Amino acid sequence: MCDRSGSCTNEGTCQLVLKNRNTGMEMVEHHCKAHLVLRVWEVERDDELDVVDATTLRQPPAPG
């Protein structure tokens, strides 16, 4: 997983919401767009997790 800011690339930050099929609990992860694709691919093969939502987060405007 990327760091909380998702700053591993310049492609923006995405929020991924996952749901545990066994407990019903949801969790939130933050990824850059490149790692989001990989993480969704991993979750699709996981028997315990479902993807609830994936959203691109707005980046604050650059200073200057």
C-alpha cells in the first residue's frame, strides 16, 4: 500500500473502500492510481474482501 498521501506517483491519490465478507466491516486504503489497479486486482482474487468503492481524491492546488 502507498503511504497515506498516495504520493508514490504524480497520478493523484485514490481512496479504496473494502468490505470484509466475514465481519461486514469496511476499511479504507489510500493508493496512487497505479497501485490502485494492482490492489483491486488482488482483492478480486481474495475470498474475504469485496471492493465497495474506489474514488479519486481531489488534490489541493499547487502553491504559487
